[in-house]
Amino acid sequence: MLGALVSYNYSTYELVQKWMYPLPITDQEKQVYRDKLESKLQNLKTVRKLSKNPNLIQTRSWESFNTISKLPLEDTDQSASAIRQSLTAPGGMGISPLIFYDPENHKSYVIVHLGRRLSGYPLIVHGGILGLLVDEIFKKSCGAQLNVLDMNRLHTEKSVLNYKSPTFVDTFVLFETECHDLGNTRYKVTGTLLNAENERKLVEAETIVRQSALPPSTMSIPQVELSKNSKRWLW
């Protein structure tokens, strides 16, 4: 297994660090952790390139992840609060995503860090986490085009994910999306997930999104499919 991981340009030392190095515990340690991530984010070649494009609108917010951002900050709902804290704590998505939107071409670029606590297999981000992020970010791409402020009006009818390469933990990833109007308040969002550091393609995805004024409780559960060409990694 280790040999297979090293073939993806990770040294043995880096792999051990990613899995064994202790996560911060104190507030001071957590701030140092976030500061390091922030510095690394801003120095990514992809970020520097997108930041120089005058046609892109840059924002920084958890609102790219509607489900996560709507979870309560207080302990009024302990289970939901625990989920939010786990997803946004060091080892999860430790800093808020960086978003660039191209209004002329209806494209979005979202960069987020995925920490080690999001793993399924050791050192690899859980596929369900990637599926959640695809759903949230692709809907947000449509929302930006439609100027929809309440993301609960957008509902995913179907998602198809094609996993191309493993997504390793402690990695910055880049979601590139494009929204297409299908008519009758339905939209197709296509996109890819890339390693933001080496541009390796990780996932190809397509979702069908519908705009509705109905409350979420009346909507059907979205259908999620795994592309027949999607790769699987068994250890």
C-alpha cells in the first residue's frame, strides 16, 4: 500500500507526517495551524493566477457549503453542532473556502483544504465527503448565476461522480464548475475536482439542479450515481 501511495509523488516521510503528526489542541496551536494553512493557500500558484484575473469576483465564506454553514453555532442541537465542529476543526476543513466567480461565463472556482480527519481509507479523503462537497459547491455555482440568496430553493435531482485519482488528506483541492440552463428551472452543472497544488484530476462530476419555491421537506432525495468509468481503490 505504501509503495502505491509513494507513486503519487508522496515521500514516506510526508505520508507519516500526514497521518501521525498530532493535530493542535489549544487555541494558540489551532491559530498557528490555521495561519500556516492560510499562508499556504495564498501562495498556491492557482490562487495567484486566479487573483490576477480582473473578470473574477473573489469571496471568502462558508456559504459555499450551505449544509455546513446552516448548522447551528450554539449547542441548541448537540448532534448538528458536533458535525459542524468536526467538519470545520483542524483536521477537517480548517479554514473557509476561497471562491472565484466568473459571471460572464457562469463558471466558479472554489479552493478548500481537506484535512486528515476526513479520511475513509488511511490517507485518502472519504468519497462521501467529496460527494457532499460536489453537491454543495455545484448548487452554489447555480445560485451565483441565478442570484439566489436562499440556497434551500435549489435541489439536486441527480449527481454522477467519476473518481479519477485518490484525493489525499491534507491537500488543497480546486473545484472548477460551469452552469448550463436546461430550461423549466432546471440546470446542469459540470465540473472537475483537481489537486490545487499539482493540478492532478481527481474527480469529474455532473449534477442536475432544479430551482423551486417549495420547502426542502417536500422534495425528493437526490439520486447519486457512480460513473461506470470511476476508479476504485481497494487496500
